[in-house]
Amino acid sequence: MRRPLHRRPAAAAAVLAGLLALTACSSSDGGDAEAGGPPTATGTTRPGSVPDRQNEVAPTGPTPSTSRGPVVPDSDLKPATGSFTKTQKSYLSGRVPKNTDPAAVLQTGQESCQRLERTAKRDKDAAVGAIIAGDIKDAEATITHLCTAQKPLLATAATGFPDGTVKSPEAGTYRALTTDPACSWRALGDGGKVLASGPPLGSEGQVKAKIPAGTEEFVSSGCYAWLPA
């Protein structure tokens, strides 16, 4: 199923942002044992600290990128002191922009892992929705390399799609990962004919959409993200 560019509704995004920010951990937590942290001055590792900002979804700092400008060659991916693990090097490969500290890029990924882990403990739908909506930057690579224990979240997210317009969606019943009353949707057929629309409400005010066979476009607004019901 193709995933289009999407619009993140402000109300739903604020709810998920708050959940993610509430789960931010301090540098003394030791919560990223699997990934390890950026090398310290003594060559050991520790998880990076996460700012406690209620409206922050993804950590600030260098954004890993494989599509913007030149990157640091793999042979030059070395911290100021100590060394990166094999897994950390795999994550950093092709992702560190020139003139950027690789340890800072690594820390950004580790902070995303920490947020996902702690958010999932409170609300798995919130964590999955953040991945689908793109609130966790570069989630696939981050989880694959730095926090493999969160792969089930990634697998679940792959079955859904973000708010916006989806071309030729699979028929079935889906649930919105928000209880925002502004959430609405339409299933459009040939020539833009409306085949179904909502929102019918499920339990606890949850919006559900039944996409009929033959739907050419599924258009939603204010719904944040969708998963099969």
C-alpha cells in the first residue's frame, strides 16, 4: 500500500506529542542498553539526555539524511574519543552530513528509541501512530539498527497509513488513532463518487472507517493515522 504525503492534524499531533514528551528519559535512566549511547570523553557509552518539552515530538539536533548533500565517508566515522560499535556504525553509514559530529547524529537516533520504548509502555497505539505519521524521524532505520526490540511497532505501523489521501487502499475496516471529534473521512470511487463517509464512532469515541472494494481514494482529515480494526 502506498503512503502519500500527509497533513498532521494539530489537535491529534498535540496529544501524541505530549505522550512522547512525557516519556522522555534522563541520562541516568540507562534505558537504551541495546543501542548504547554516543561515546563519552572516556570512551564509554551512555544514553543521551532528552529535553522535557511538552510540545516536542522528535529530538532536536542533526537530522540523519541520505539525500541532502555530501556525507561523512564510513572510514571517517569516528568519535572524538573511544569508538563506535558495529551496530552504531551501520546506523551512521551514509547518514552523517559533512562537518557534523557523528556522535550527535547517533544520539538523535538513540533519543528516538528512548521515546518509542517509553511511549509504547504507556500506549502502543501512540507509539505506532507516531511512526506512521512521521513524528519519529527515520523510524525504520532507527529501529532496525538501534532498538531492535521495537521492531513489532514497526511491523504494526507498516499495516497502516497516515492521515491525508491514500490511493487504491485495501478494502476493510480501519480505526483512527485519535479520538479527535474533528476526524472525518471519505472513500471515493470512479470519478470521485462517494462510496462511503464518516465518522461512525466505535467504542470510547473511536472513529472507524469501512473502506469498500473499488475505492480509488481514501481521504481523511483530523484523523492522525489509521490501522486495520
